[in-house]
Amino acid sequence: MEALVTALICLPFLWAIFPAVIHNSKCRAFFVYLGCGIIMVLSVYTAVQWYLSGGQPLNFSLPYQETFDHVYLAGDIFLMCLIIYLSFKYKKYIISVLAVVGTLVPAFLEVWGPEIKEVPTMRFDWLTFVMVIIIGVVGTLIGIYAVGYMHGYHIHHHKELKDRRSFFLAMVFVFYGAMFGLVSSASLTSMYFFWEITSVTSFLLIGYTRTQEAIDNSFRALWMNLLGGCGIATAITVGYLWFDTVNLFEFLRLVKISPDSVKCLLPIIVLAFAALTKSAQFPFSGWLLGAMVAPTPSSALLHSATMVKAGVYLLIRLSPAMADNYVGNMVALIGGFTFLVSSCLAISASDGKKVLAYSTISNLGLIVACTGCGYEETLWAALFLVIFHAVSKSMLFQCVGAIENTTGSRDIEDMQGLMTIFPKLAFILLVGIAGMFLAPFGMLISKWAALKAFIDTHSAYVSTLMIVFICFGSATTMFYWTKWMSKIIGVSPREQSRDLTKKNEYISMFFHAIMMVALILGFPWLSKTILKPLSKEMFGAVEQVISYENIIIMIVLLVGVFVVPIVNFIGTKNKKARTVLTYMGGANAGDNMSFISATGEPKEMHIANFYMQDVMGEKSLFKPAIVVSSFIIIVYLIIVIGGAF
């Protein structure tokens, strides 16, 4: 297993060289497809081998661990120097300070600090198993999609931009390697190295177009994530000076032994703070919204399989140490608040990618809230949310990107009647949207499990607030998804036209759609085979969240959602249909898109959604949300840090 994990981490970094140096489009595409295929197979093989070997937690150090330690240290210094150079080049000086503080302090302690006990630096367990599958399957499908998308992006739509596809695709592979390393790390020093790689790589991808907007947004993402990196650096410093360890699982063990010790909560709360920045929770949501300026594959990658999943991964790791304490209360309140506010903000957005961005922040908020409660039920809900969100959000971003490349717009209002114009794209988009809020998809079921767990929580005020957040947040979620879905299946003023989507893009999107259905059918198997052992491993107990009767109901709902429409389509596709005009109160002008006004003149019918920007818009909610969430975080940090000292 040690060799497999080492290969899984190192191979993507080495493979990134191929797209970086190959500039022939077809040759580069071949190596990207080959690399994605190898990484997908290797990740699944590694996970299966661990599963077949007994599925027991495996603690180990990499071969030539001392060499890897030197690589981590040198890599940290290199990334710091790169950030300082770019900060001075673009006159963003304060960012260089964050890079220096976050890098030099732990580097100094590692070289000249006190000796600490040696423990295994890597760990492969059930949570690593889940994350490796997500990164290796969902992530590589995005890489395959990126080849065709980036070709159309430069050849057909953005000829004015410099073609830097080699750099873009190389960074995608760097992301894979960094994420595999991060989710396999037990040592905070190695985790910090991979954490910073994801921060810098996302910065480079967001600034891909090198427009002023892209540069500003990329630096916003960088400083927010570097602030989180300082949280991990603080945990490393505390580990060296107080606890004689920088092993994450040692910190968790200390909290379990002394649950009432505020001093033991100090490394947990700074790590949780780092995770909140990476998972784009308020007040740090701005960086993920700004990431929309990047090409769609990078958005899909950041939202589904890499950046934001790094944050929630760390919070899931910390979850057993956050039950009914200050850290858990902070995380749960921030997550629940973010879930509600982001859902409201999504109502006011008509840009498809922006709706998806707010939806990501919102669903991440629910996952974060679940981890903050720290119970078996909430862990179960959080993990299912992570799995379903990764698949559905990756598919949605890819589909919206394909729609934008084909139609020239990603505005929801321009998707009126998409089902009749581009039926394949509309079908994929509908499956993705259904996966986000309809039964029997895992997102809705996970919300139900989270609500049940919030009711059972020991903290009365947190329980009450969480119930309010999830009820109203779920209602607003249904509102913005429903109005988007109604646009897709509504009547269209346009005729079917040429679809510019490449075959490799469709391969990725349809594979995602199949995975969505497979996850529903495999829901009981996932719960029994993966999540129950994971719950037992982390909490020492197994929680039966979904009963057998509810599983039967899910299967019946699945038949209603998919089987009935498919049977209806097959049964009627060869039958002649008679076009009937839509009834418009007796004022029909002879077609479905016009009506006779009160003056007797024909007017074109305009169908539009309500966006309620005066009430739900960014001007009304965004800044107040930043103030409230900042206050919550500062108060809890003061309580824990003050109590520790």
C-alpha cells in the first residue's frame, strides 16, 4: 500500500510535465487522456486494494521519508518566494507578509526547533478511501472534459486571449497530486505543503486569462487561502511548543482524553479556521465567487473534487473533536448561517455559474454545519453530501460551460426552452439540478438526516438555530433550483440549432449522469459498506440513519423520477404529434410566443423569473453576512485562545 499511495501522489506531479512541454494540440490531448485514465485506474485500484486487505486504518511513512521531508521544506520555501515575487509584481504587498509568516515560522521550528516524537506521517483509512475515489474519478473526468472545452474556448470564443492550454492542463494534474497528498497526510507539515500547493494552483488557474478582473480575483483567493494556511502553521507551532507532536491524529486523541481542556482545543480551532477559509464559508466566500472568471473546467475542479473539498475533508477529520464544545459551536453556526445566506443570494443571481457558485457555498455550509455538531448522524449526512455534491456539481459546471460555448451565454434567462433546442445538454442539466434538491437524490436525504441530528444535539441554542437555518435554507434552495428547471423545460422561441459540444465533453457529462443514478441505487450499499465502518472508526459506534422502509420509498421515487418519463418518451417518440397553441386567455395571436394586447396589437410574450434583488441581492445581504460571520469567528477564537493561555 505504501508504494501505491506514493505512486498516487507522485505520478500526477510528474505527468504534469507532459502537457506543460507538449504544444501540439492532438499530441497533448493524447497524453492528457492517457494520464487521466492512468490516474483514475490507479486511484480506484489503490482504494480497492486497501478495501480487500481488510479495510483497517493504515498508518505508515513514505519510502525515503527523510527525502520527502526535505522536499516539503524546499517546496514551502519555493512557494513562498513565488508568492512574494508575484505580490510585488502586481503590488499586492500585504499578501507577501502572509506567505512569509505562514512559511518561515513552521520551517524554523522544523529545522531548529525542539525534537518531537516520530510517528507515521501518512494514513489511509475509510475517509481517505472516499476522498481518493472522488479525486481520482470525478477529478479526472473534469480533466478529460477540459481538453475539448479549452479547444473551443480558444479556437471559437476567446481568440483575443493568449492560448495557454499547456499551462492550464499541467496545473490540473498538479491539483490531483496535491489533493492525493493532502487526504493521505497524517502529519501537519506534509498536509501544509499540499495545502499551499492547492492555494497557489487555484490562484494561477483563476488568473488564467490575465485580465485585470482575473488578476484581482486570483489575489483575493490567494490571500484568503494563505490566511487559512497561517491557521495550519499556528497548529504546527503549538504542536512543537506544547504537545511534542505535529500529528493530526495525536491532536484528536488529546481532545478525546481531555475533552474539557481548552488548551487541547487550540490546535483544533485554528485548523477549523483554516478549513473554513478553504471551504469558502462566510466571511471568506468571496474568493470562490471570484473564481468564476476562470474557464469552466477550473470552476468544476475547484467546486467538486479539489479546493473546497480539502476544507470539508479537514473538518470531517476534526468532527469527533468538535462535539458540544466551543470549536464545534463556531463551525456549526458559521456553516448553518452560510447555508441560509448563500441560498438567499442564489435567488438573486441569473448568471448560471454564479448560481452554481452560491449553491456550492450553500451546500458546503450544510456540510460544515454537520461536521461542527460532531455526531455519528451528522457525519453520515456530511459524507453523503460530499459524495453527491462532488458528482452533481461537477456535472452542472461542465454542462453550463458547454451551454455557454454553444449558445454564447450562460444566463438562465437565455436557457428558455433549452429542452427543445439542445435536448442532450438539457437532459444533463436537469439530472444535475434534480440531484441537488429532489428526492430520492442523496442531497435531500442528507438534509433530512442533518435536521434529525440537529434536533438531537445537546446545545439548545445551537440546535434551535440549526433547525431554523436548515428549514429556511432548504426552502430557498428549492426556489432557485425550481425556477431554473422551469426555464429549461418551458416553451422556446428558437428552433433546434447546431450543438458545438465535443464528444469528450459529452463522455464526461453522461458518465456523471450515470454515476448520479448509480449512487441512488447504491445508497444502501454505500451506507452499509463504507459509511458504517467509517462511523465506527471515527466514533466507535454505528448509526442507522436510514431505515429499510425509507430505502424502499427511495426506490419507488427513483422509478417516478426516471422510469416513468423514459417509458413515456419511448412509447410516444414515433407517434405523430399535433401542435396545439397555448391558451392565453382568449388573446392568442396565432403562435405560442405572441399575444394580443388591450390595444389590439400583437406583442411578443416575455417569460422571466423573479430575482428579488432588492431583498435577496448582494447589496442587501453580502456585507451584513460578512460582519455577522466575522463576529462569530472572532468571538470564539478569543474564547479558546484566551482560555488556552
